[in-house]
Amino acid sequence: MAVISSNTLFHFTNSAERIINIIKNGFAPKFCLEELGPDLFFDTESKNESAIPMSCFCDLPLSQIENHLEFYGSYGIGLSKEWGKQNGLTPLTYIHDNSTQINYLKQLGDLIGNVFSKIKEDDLDKLPMEKNPMIALFELSAFYKPYNGQMWRINKYVDKRFYDEREWRYVPFVNLKNGSDYRLSKEEFLNDIKRASANDTISKDFSLNFKCEDVKYIIVSKESEMIALFDAIDSMNEKYTENERKVLKTKIISTEQILEDF
């Protein structure tokens, strides 16, 4: 029977350097520009884009991964779905303009907005972020995505049917008290220095780590790159034991092999 979803969560990149850094240091969340945001919960025609800190994964089977590889890059790492669940990774909910959920979400936004309008500003300032219902709406909006739309990719918009990606997402809860940016406006995101600074802070404070036993696949672009990755893993003696490094090397597969055999 054909598999619809994998028991592995894959993360892909177009950079060999990044995949080595992930193996060594874990995932560093980065701000990504998203069309849906807190406006989703309010009765407004506005669809202001904002950037959310996240690390993205998919549970596409390797037999269905070709388009994903072409779009995101031919280097990747696959970790067990159980690891993802334990770390709070969540599959996204995909909606369109006529989705039934939108009406309910707007009712929820109106309810919370009405309650907040009756609370004194001083009392709001005393409310911890993690107990603030308005912040909860911001957090919840990070797990909705349009069925299809435009995506900011390498300095331009591209059309994308997001539903085909089967995305799972890690979104760290960023408390403003620690000096990190909670969200970035589109203008801030497009400022290279501001975005780099925000990404640097987020990556230090909210890295997503894993152990050797969580890794199911390590993907390089070409078979000819495997030996170099063996050497890179061997150099990670402070991160992994000798036996763990041996095990990690058995997980390596190439994009060439995937496209030929799956």
C-alpha cells in the first residue's frame, strides 16, 4: 500500500555548510515572511505580512520528495516523527478564503478583543506574555497557512500550493523580556541587517536539538560528497561519541540515490 505520509520529518536546505552546522549544533530557527498572521482573527480585509521565527519540516515520503528537493535544496536531514512530537513540532492547518474555520477564528478574535478593551492598560502590562490571550492568538496564527499563495523565496515572490508540502513547524515562544524580537514587520524582514541580527539572537536562545538516535537520514546532493561528510562527522568528537559518529555515517544517502531508487 502506498504511503501517504512518512514517519520521518525532513528538513531541506540548498547549503552543504548548513546541513553540517545542523548536525553539529541543531536547528537554528530563522524568521520567515508569512502571509497569514494575527489579522486572521479579526474582521479586516488586511493581510499584512509578518515574519515569524521557525524551523520547518515536512513528512513527505521519499518517493514524493522530488519537487521539494528542487525547490528547497538537495541537502537535508530526517528525524523521527516521535522526536518532533516530543519537541512540540506541529503539522500546519491549511485554509482558503472560504474556509469555515475563518468565521470561528474571527469570532474568537472579537471575543478576546472585547475583553481586552475593558481591561486597564496597567493591568495588561502586568499580565505575563505566556498568559496573555492576545499573544495566544499571535502564536496560534503561526500554525495556519494558505492552501495556495505567494512565498518570499530568494528575494522574490513565487507562486506555491502550500498544501502539497505537508509542513510541520517548530515555532519557539519568544518572550519580549529576553530582548529577542517577537515578530518582524515586512519592512524589518527585508532589511538585511535587521533580519540577520534577529536571526542571530533567535538561533542562540531557541535552538532545536536532537540526539544521534533521533536521526534517520542525512542527505547530500551527490554520492561523491559522502566521503567529505564522513570526515566532517568524524571531527564532531565533542558532540558525538565514536560509536555515534559511526552510526550517523550509516544514515547518509544522496539526492541522486533518492531520485533513482524511490
